[in-house]
Amino acid sequence: MVDLENTIESFKSQGNLAFKKRDYSTALSLYTQGISMFPNSQVLYLNRALVYLSEHKYLESLSDSSKAIELDNKNAKAYYRKACALQELGELESALSVLNQCRQLIPDSKNIEEITNLKEEITKELEKGVYLPASHPERKKFNDLIRWLVDGGAIFPKIHIEFYSQDSRGVHCIRTINKKECILYIPPTHIITLELAQSSPIGQKMLANNLKLLSPKHCYLSTFIIQEKRKPDSFWAPYIKILPEYFRNFPIFFTEEEKECLIGTAFIDLVNEKIVDIKEDYNTICSVAPEFAEVSFEEFCRVRMAVSSRIFGMEIEKKSTDGFVPLADMLNHQKARQTSWKFCQQRNGFIIEAAVDIFKGQEVLDSYGIKCNSRFLLNYGFTLDDNDANEFPYLIKITEDLPFYEEKLDFLKARSHAFRMLKDTSKPCFQEMFTYMRLIEVDDLDFLNQVIDEFLDNDFFIQGKYLNAFSLDIEKKILQRLEKMSIEYLQRYPNSLEEDEEALKNEVIQNKKNCIVMRMGEKLILNYYLKMAQEILAVVDLPSAFIDLGKISPPYRSYVVSSLIPLKNRPR
């Protein structure tokens, strides 16, 4: 009897040690060996159930925890693990039944708090009414993906997928993740890299013909996905099957009615340009791979948007590349960075690490970067309500009535330039636009040549070097131009900023809401610069002693102090 217990204890202790080191394969092997020798050891089944849970093998965990209950129906941990497995499989009612059975059989269990917390968690899921049952095909697709990843060596024991609806989901924390802890590891065998895409039959034709594509990496990866979708036995099928089939929230797929919400915006031009660019790349690919014409342009667009919204840039063996990383691409966006990711050469795989502590139940989020809502909506299909990175493209034109028009055009090589302006006069874009406007207003040829030689390079501005205010008359012209442009841009919108704000108070469908948020962001920037121009034009002709800075809005005071007043105080 002593030898028996010691042997079971040996398998248990060695397996537990391996589990603590996250060496799940060794732990699984030890528990399995022990079970083969001692098939009635409840503790070995119970511990193996935990390994299976950590490896997202929920059916196996369910089987082992059920066996543990059969061997000892007074062990609360067995009920808890069985309920966890059922929860992950979408069998929420069954999970609750198991927990209730546990509380009836073992009311004084030391694990009662853990049992109660899990019951409350599952009850809340049921009350939401949006979970997907185990039989739902969408859940099955994601279960297949998880199994494929785990079988391939992926490691992510503390996260799982939560379904908010059939079309909406997120990655959540199962157990607390500590800062700097590795959340996810994906081996290179399960990453679709640019190089892999280029090795496909169509990719090879594209390379051989040295195609001039507008978005090369997106095109190679798109054609790869499309080719693999048509293979009945594709290795990548578990991943490709979970990629969205529809992108109704992406503006290039908006209906004409939805596009009406974008009338007057600068953003609608980006949408139309995107469609034209994708069409051009599609036609270019078909020109060297005629068989690709069997793929509809609409399908190409759908896959193309899957690529732009999901791929990661990374460095593998000191070479920059891009690629799909399954599961990693399911983290939703949050501006404040919660995680960091990279291809880790030491571990030979893609990893995501926690930048902060993430607690049980929390959604695990990624930052897609600081971007304007135009980029978020165009490439990801969403907007942020309070986005201080919003931009508006002010198009500054060189007209023939300007002095030394030919000389300026010869140098600048274009009749116009767009400046993507932020609602912040301290940003470089403000200095760049004012430098450009000062340059095109210069009315002295010698000074113009001096400016060109000293301040500008052959492309445009030397980075960080700007043309400071040098003439009150020209500053006044610039402010008048800014006022006129801002008014003209605002007049393009069929509704006001106040009407947009009122519209958001009512319940609107998501696409319309995104359009309203988008155009509001544009209008806020236009109003910001309109107000600046009007406030400063109101005092531009006053002597410096009569300029009351207290009546100038704080964001514009630095311009008055650094540009306007020095010109007024300069000896004549």
C-alpha cells in the first residue's frame, strides 16, 4: 500500500513540477503514465484535466474531470474543472448544473468561494443572452482553430475567446496575467509570412514579372489566402475558415445610402481612392495570372481588407516581413498599450507579452497605434469617439496670381500640397503648413531664392527646419487664406457640428454612428483653425501694446507671441 501511494505521489509531484514550469507536454506525459499504471487514481485524472484546460483541450478536460468525479464525488475541484470545461465549450446550463450539484453534495467545501465565483460568472454570461452554444457552427470553427494551434505547439494557457455575438468576439483573461508575462506564443509553422505568400503559384508569377503594385505585401498575402481557400486539404484551413466573410462595417463596402452620411467629408475621397487602388492592383495581377480573373473583384476586396486589418509587421532572422499571426490578430484595440508583440528569435516564434497586470475576466487588448479615425474606419471598420489624433487635409494651392508663380512651381514641382492637420498648433504639421503658405506668398525674388537655398531641400522641407514669420502683410494673407479655406470646407457638409452631436444622442446603427463620428472629427479641426484665424485677424492690425492675450484662446497665444508680436516690435 505504501509503495502504491508513493508511486502515485511520484507521478503527481513530478507532473505538478512540470506544470508549474509550463512544460505541459511533460506534465501530460507523466500524468498519463501514472493513469496507465493506476487507472483508479482520482488525483492523476484531476491534474491531467487541468493540463488539458491549459492547453484548451476542453473535451479531454471534460472527460478527465468527469472520471475524477466518478472516482470521488466529494472532490470540489473535480466539479470546478468540469464546469470550466463545459463553460469553454459553450454548455453554460450544464456548467451551472455541475456547480449546483457540487454545492449540494459538498456544502462545506474549502473551494466554495471559487465555486460561487464561477457560478456568478456563468450566470452573467447567460443573462447577456449573446453566448454561442457548443453546437453553433461559429463556435465550432474557433474550437477547431484553437485545437490546430495547440497541436502545432502554440502556447496560451491564460486566455480564451469570448463571444459577444455571432459576429463579435474578444480575447479574455482566464487567470491573472502578470506584467511582462508571455500571454501568447505562436510557432513559425503557423504564421503566414510574406515570403510564404510569394512562394505560391500566383505569387511566383507576380515575382517573375516584377509587378509594380500599389500595395505589394497586401496583394501577395491576399492572393495566398484566396488560393488556399480553394484547396480542400489546405493546412491553413482552420485559420482561413475563421476569417470574416463580410466587411459591412468597412466603408469600401458601404451602400449608397450609407455613403450619403459621408457627403462633404474629405474622408469620402479616401474611400473612393482605396477602391480605385485595389481595382488597379487586381487588374495588374490578372494581367500576369489570367486564372486569377476567376476570382471576383468583390472577393479580392474582402480578402484584401482582411489583410490590411489583421497582419503584423515583424523581423525574422534579421529580415523585415509581414504576416498573419492566428489568434494574435483577434485582440481588439485600445489606445493605452496593454500588450507588446514581436517575433522572438530566442524562442523562435511570435509572442505577445503583458505591459501591465491583466486580471481574470478582463479583455486582453492591443494598441493598433495612434491613428486618425480616417485610417481606423478605412482599414479596421471602427472609429474612436475621443480621438486626439484626428486629421483634416488642408489642400494649399499655388495659383497663377501669386508673385513669381513659375519660380515657385519649378521648385515645388506641384500646384498644390495637402497638409494633414491636427487640432494642435504645437505639432510639426502646423509649422509645415505655415512655412509652405509663407513661401508661396513671398513677393521678393532675392528673398525667395535665399529661402529656397537655406530652408528647403530638393524634395520639400528639411525636417524640423521651418520658415519663420518675416512679414506682417504675409501673415495677414496667410490667416485670411486659412479662414477662407476653413469656411469653404465647412460649407460642404449638409449638416452642422451641433446637428451631428444631437444625432449621436439617439440610437443609430453602427455604420451611421461611425460616419457621424468621422465627420465630427473633421469639423472640430476646421472650427479650430477657423477660430484661430478669426481671433488673430481681429487683432492683427493693432499695436502690440493693445493686444490683450487674455482674449486670445490659449492654443493660439504661442503663435501671437512668437510670430505676430515680434514683427510688430521690429524696428522699421
